[in-house]
Amino acid sequence: MKRNLLLISILLLTLNACASGGDAPPDQGLSLHGQYTVNGSDPQGNEYGGRLIITQTIPGEYHLHWIITDSIQEGTGLLTDNQLTATWRTVAGFSVQQSGTAKYTLTSAGELYGTKTIDGQEGKGTETAYPISLEDAGE
């Protein structure tokens, strides 16, 4: 039942992303600061979901904190035009520490989509992050 709800949620979020209006123009200047619902699959095709919290440290540089299925990860990222490139590492949850890179494209609706790699593993995973309004986040 939970798996079916997760798959339905992913499908609805994917359909919503398709209607988001496309990639943000490189000079749009959107802020990434906020909370996001995140859905993805690792390089082996295992699906996961959770939350991504992004805070700006200095203009163009961000701290990322993922709370996802079986893992807590953190990283830093640099926003150039409409591309966020980040490095990340596992801080809790897995018995084996993992690290890697992520590369996202920002859409005009403030969503992020892209790839996520794990150091030492072949292939790339995919990840999409949808902004959560303050009301939805319980704030």
C-alpha cells in the first residue's frame, strides 16, 4: 500500500513538473532557499523519497540537507546561471559512508531536476525536488 502511494505521488509530481514551464532562464535570479519534497532513484534503480532543505550561505553558494529514505546527507552547492552543482556525503543512516556529486537544473517554477552520483559506483541516479510552501511545511 505504501509503495503504491509513493508511486502515485511520484507520478503526480512528475506530471506537475512537466507543466512547470521549462527550465529557468540563466539570468532569472531565483533563490533556492527553502524546503523541497524530493523523489529519486539511485544508480541501481532503487527509489527513495524525502525532504531537501536548502539554505544560502553566501550569494550563489548553498548548504543542502537531505532527509531521505534510510539516510541523512549534507552537502554544499554552487549556483551558476540555472545550474546547481553540489558535493554531498552521508552523515547518518547507512553503515557505509557514501559521498558523491549532484547536478540540478532549476525550472521557472522553482523546481530542481538532475542527476546524483555515488563515488565508486557506476552510473547516475536521478532526483527531482519540488518546493514546499511555508503552509505545507507547517511553518
